[in-house]
Amino acid sequence: MDERGLWELFCKTGLPAVWLALAGEREERSRQWEELAKTAFQPRMEEV
């Protein structure tokens, strides 16, 4: 099977949508961890 046939098969199976969904999920999880790391080590600000 040539490369074009593989791309057609890839698109017909719906794998591009699945791949994009998984990539988005990974990005969202990494953002959550980055935010937790930023907020976990902030100095405490006590109100006077």
C-alpha cells in the first residue's frame, strides 16, 4: 500500500479525531500540574 492509501485509511478510521482529543487532554493535564506547581510554592501573604 502506498503512502496515500495509508493516509486515506487513517482518515476513514477516525483516528485523527482521536489523536487530537488525546493530545488536547494531555495538554490540559500538563497545564493543571503547572498551575499547581506555581500555587503550591507561593509565599504566604498574611493580611495585617
